Amino acid sequence: MSDFNINTHEWYHPAPSIVENAHIRDYEEVYKRAAADPEAFWAERASELHWFTPWEKVLDASNAPFFKWFVGGKTNIAYNALDRHVKTWRKNKLALIWEGEPGDQHTYSYWRLWQETNKFANVLRSMGVRKGDRVTIYMGRVPELVIAMLACAKIGAIHSVVYGGFSEHALADRIEDAQSRVVVTQDASWLRGQIVELKKVVDEAVHRQPIVETVIVFKRTGHGVKMEQGRDYWWHDLMGLPIASPQCETEVMDAEDPLFILYTSGTTGKPKGVLHTHGGYQVYTSTTLKWVFDVNDDDRYWCAADPGWITGHSYIVYAPLILGATGFLYEGAPNHPYPNRWWKMIEYYGISILYTAPTAIRGLMRFGEAWPNRHNLSSLRLLGSVGEPIN
């Protein structure tokens, strides 16, 4: 860091044209309103979402610091992310654009993503997964990861996504702590042109944790993997069965019902499971994405984080879908096979908002200006930064 002159007190002042069309035109006014009456402020934000039953109390602080939000309210984040959109003009809008590292592409409208989520939710129910059960997800950056998360939320199960770069020991510890009977994974993923084994890691982790009864495997690379009869099932086989109906009733959840467990990295000791709930999480994430990144219906938004971390949960999966936005997901490395991979995709897909980390930008800067200069990046109107000061 000493090589860079960083002044964290510098301010960026956007152009007047940006401010004029932004969701927030006067930040100070919004801040004062929120500070003056926080409950009214967050009630207004929450009213933009669907609630099966309205809340009775916005905030219960009687047992601080164990605050409860939207007490008595009934909702489901999957309903706000998908179900409500398929009843509007957005049902045929692109919800997710995906590109694999080898160059393969898939797109999902809100209608298709809703159907695929319903199908996998029914698969999980057929495996005995019920409200409150934990499901561990250990996958790469593929659309099926998003579908698995949404399917869990839809039926009231609690997903525990584990970053696909973690070892079998780390995975086993998280399976044990969550007491997951079901694990969703894939044969392998692509990174820098190489196959990254995932199913093999799951096999080793499950050997340590016999609590696991079912492993569902998405076939990504197609290379040979060991499948244990009676425990392991191919994703595509299950999704082709009559049980995988594209219609699935959404579980009505209390605002304080658990949505997911996400574990800390464990750098300062044993990883700690952090619990997020349906109600408060959906309100906060959708509000911050809408206001901080000024997401509009005509934007194509790309958060280049990994879904295995909280940034990915919030700003790859849930918040963009709640807002009815079009998100982009990329599987592989930013400089494979050439240093212009990101710039090429931004141009090709017309990405208008990129959310990444300064480390990633610095990594691409070392290849020089020639690579981005080869591409028309005029669609890109906003660059978001996370994790450290940008320079």
C-alpha cells in the first residue's frame, strides 16, 4: 500500500447529469430523515416489497443487541426476487446473463429462472428438505448456484454456501456446524483453463461427516467423478423427473425466520456462522443496491465478487433480483485467456455497472492501457468498489 498515495478523505463529486437522474438527489436530506425517525424510514423502504402479512412493529429493541425487525410480518425473499416479477411485464425480462470461462453462454428470463427455481425446490422437497432444514451448497460461479439458493429460500430451508476454493476440512467443519443432511455441488468448475475439482472435495468432506444423506451433483465439466449409489444424484436426472414440477408453492416465512448461514473466514479462530433473516435482509440489500449503485431497469449490472461471500449473496443474487434488474455472472478468471476478458464481456453484453475490488482493477492495470483500449466501453457508466480504498 505504501506504493500508492491514498487519501481516504478525498470526495468524488458526480456530474450534475448523474445526480439529476439518480434515485437519491440529496443524500444529506435522506440521512437526516433516517436519523430523525429510523422506524418510519425503514417502514417506507419495506413497503416497496411484498408482504403476505404486514408487520405489527418495525423494530423490537427490547432485547438489545438482539434486535428484531418487522415483527409479525410474513414474507419470503424468493417471492420478492422472482414470484412477484413473473406477474408483471418483467417476466420476459432478462434476470441473469451468464458466461462460462470456456465461452459458453446462458440467459435466464425472470420466467425461466422462476421455473427452474420451482423445479429444484420441488426436488429438494422430494429429498425430505423442509422449512428450517439446512442445505450446504459448494459450487463454482454457475447459474445453478443461484437457482439452488433461491430454491432453498422458496421452501423455507436455510442455505449455507461454502466458497468453492475451500478445502475438504473447511467444508466438513461447516457441514457439521450447520448439520446439513443435503449437499449441492458440481463435478468441477473452470478456472484459468484448468478443471477445479469440487465433487472430489465433497466426497472427502462427507466421509468426515456421515450426517450427509444426499449429494446433488450438477454436471459442469463432464469429466468422470465417483457417484455413490443411494447418496449421490445428478442434477439433470432429478430435474427431468415428474417430481420437478415448474410450479411450487412459496413457503410463507416470518420476517425473523432464518434465510441463510454464512461462515466467517476463520482467520482468527473457528469460523463463526452468521445468520441472516428473510425480512430485514431483503429490505437492506435491495435498498443499498438501488441507492448506492443507482440501478435502473435498463442497466446491465455485474458484481464480480464470488457468491460464496456476503457481497456475492447480497449483490449478485438477492438484491438485483428483488429490484427486477438484469445481472451478469462470469465463471472464471479475469485475465483468461487474455487480459482483455473483462473488457471484452463489458463491451459484448453492454454492462453499465461494474462492482469489483481495487485489487482486481490493479491486477488488470499492470497489463497496460492497450487491452481496454481495444474495446468500446461506452456502456459502462458506473464503477463500484468494495473491500479497500481505491486508488
